[in-house]
Amino acid sequence: MDIKQIPVLSEDELWLGFYKNHQNFALRRKYQRLVRLLSHQKEITENIRKIKKDKRESLNRVFMLSQKAYGGEDGEVSGEMEAEKNRIEALNSQLFELGARRQRLKEETVNANLALLKQTVRVAYNEIKKYERQQQDITGQIDALKASLNDMIDKKHSLEEEKSSLYRLVHALIGKEEADKLDKDYLE
């Protein structure tokens, strides 16, 4: 199984449909962990984006300050350039730290997604077995009903044959006209 091809289950419509109908404690716990990890990952990515923006602004400021310094306005520029240099170093340090944390979170997220997938497969196969047992029970009930229905059909046919046989006997013994009169007395 290629881990890269496994979708992030907490964002997959098919999986979310499964989760809605088959939640249990273990599945819910693993799902919530994955959602938390993805949320932390998103926060870190947003922080990295902001820090990169701040770093870009500092680099632009250094560029403008260096133009002033070369233009002869050297007075306060060197102090400001030193402050911007320190700020850029601090931002680089933060970027490095956040990048490492994001990488660890990505690995944890992949592992959490894989754990959720394994739990999903476990739950799905347990449900499949349960449905198979229910299906077998229902099939057994249907077969019993079919057998009972066939017995009733056979009995009905047997009764119809017996009734016809008796009716033929009465007709043969007393004749059609007399049998028709008696039909009115006995059968109505």
C-alpha cells in the first residue's frame, strides 16, 4: 500500500459518510487526533507565511538602508541596518524551528491517518461480518417461509383435488339435476 495515495481521511467525502454511520470510540479518538494535527499543521504553515512576509519586509528595508548608506546618509543607517540584520536572523531561526516542527507534524499526520485507516478497515470488516450473519439469518427465514408456503400450496391442491373428486362422486351417483339442487341447499 502506497501511503502517498491514501487520502486524508478526515477530508474525504467517502470516508466521512462511513464515519457518520459507523462511529465508535476508537474511530472517534483517532479521527479527532488527525483533525488536531491538521489544525496545528495549518497554524504553523500560517505562522511561516507571516514570518516570511516579515522577513521580506526586513530585507526590503535593509536594501533601502544600504542605498541610503551608499548615498552618504550614513548616520543612523548603520544602527538600523544592524537592528534589521538581527531581526532577520531571529526570523530565520523561527523559520527553521517552525519548519522542523511542521515536518514532524507532517510525519505524525501521516501516521495518524494510517492509524485511522487501519481502524476504519477493522470496523468495516466487523460490520461486513455482522451484515453477513444477518443476511444468513434472513436467508434462513426466507427459506423456511418458502418451505412452509410450498407445503400450504401442496395442501391446497390436495384439498381442491379431494373436493373435485367428491363433487364428481355426488354427480355420478345422483345425476346433474339433483346435484345442482343440492348445491343450492348445501353450498350457499
